[in-house]
Amino acid sequence: MNITDKRIDNGKAFDWGKVSDAYAKYRDIYPDIFYRKIAERGLCIKGQNVLDLGTGTGVLPRNMYKYGAKWSGIDISPEQIEQAKRLAKENDMDISFQTVSAEEMHFPDETFDVLTACQCFWYFDHKKVAPEFHRILKKDGRLVILYMSWLPYEDPIAGKSEELVIKYSPNWTGAGETRHPIHVKDIMFDYFEMEEHEEYDVMVPFTKESWHGRMFACRGVGASLSPDELAKWDAEHRKLLSAYPDEFEVLHYAAITVLKRK
């Protein structure tokens, strides 16, 4: 399904369903420390009921399943949820996934100990979701916001790949990332208080093929370009990568923000 939001890419339509296969194959890239920093805070662990918002292909629930929490996940894209269900089943994981947006979900009051939002928080209508997040969380529940991005001004491969995305998607708002705390809109603080945040660097390993797939499975490329544009991008990006080794690491920064229910 096409999504159009004037806040994102100047309103250019995108459809995660177009890249769900690639997303499942190439976007499960968070290093182990990304998950450990959540669990070490006593979050998403055994005895807790957790809902992953904007779950995509279920990357977060699947990778944190070993910590023992009871997981559910929702996403607006049916194709993403189809992949999430497939991957959970293949790994013998009991995770409940459903196709629904964060704005339209209907869970009972005080259902969850923790809500997680990984790589998706800015897509939500915060005026609508803030009271709902508060309502479905238990007393003293936590909202955990997570993010990871390459650093284009410091990593040459990331920088050149990003320049090529901008060539074909000049209004793409995913470009130009630098280290910073995750932005939380003021409306959220009517219902939550800031507990803590942390930002840290990580080196993420790739092959030429996996980095190409990672770049394809982004909003500015596979989710929004026309078939003709995509063919041209594909050829140019493969040519760009021909100058690099078969295996390399890309500098990213990761961020976690924990909000506590008031």
C-alpha cells in the first residue's frame, strides 16, 4: 500500500510492500550490542508482555526472543507482516503479528509492560498515538524508541551510496544523518517522562551484495522509485561498489530513548 505523508520526502509516495522480500533478507543488521543495551536495562525480558510498533519483518522481536519476553508486533504493511510471520515460524518462535497501524490498534487497557518502536517513531501521528500508548501500557510501563543509521559524512561508502539515493530521490528526508538523541515531540511528555537516552557508535559488517540490498530496501530507493529509475540506480550503485573490497564495515550510530509512563 502506498503511504503519502507531507512530513516525509516532501509527500512522495512509498510502499514498504515493494521491498518486503529484500527487507527480510537485508535489513536484519543490528549488532548484538543493540539488543543487549535493551535487555541490560531490564526491558523486553522474561515475565514482560511487549508490543513492537511498526515491526516490519519482526527484526526486533525475533532477535530479542531469547530474552524470554512475550512478544507481539504490528505493522501497517501486510507484506511486511507476511514476512514477519514466515520468519518467526521458520525459527519456531511464538510471536503474534497483525496488520494494523499504531493509530488504529485496539488493545485492552494496561496490556503491555513495554512498547518498542524501532526505526519507525517519526511515522506516527503523535497526537493520536501518545494517549493510546499510555492507555495500553501498564502502570510504570516503558516506551522504548530505537534507531540506527549510517554516518554519511564520516564513512565514505555510506556517503557515496547516499549521494546516489539523493540523485534519484532528491526529496528523500533520510539523508544527512549525524549523531543526536532521538527527537521526541512535546505531546509525548503529556503522557510520559524521559527516563534516559544513549547514543553510541557501531561498525556494521557488509558484503557488496548485502550493502547493495540494504540500500535497495530503503524508502528512497526500492520503496519509492519507478522500475526504470530503479534499474538505473541498481546499475550505478553496483558500479560504485566495484571499487571496494568484497567485505567491509560501515560506520553507524545507534540510539535508544526510554520514556516512562506517567
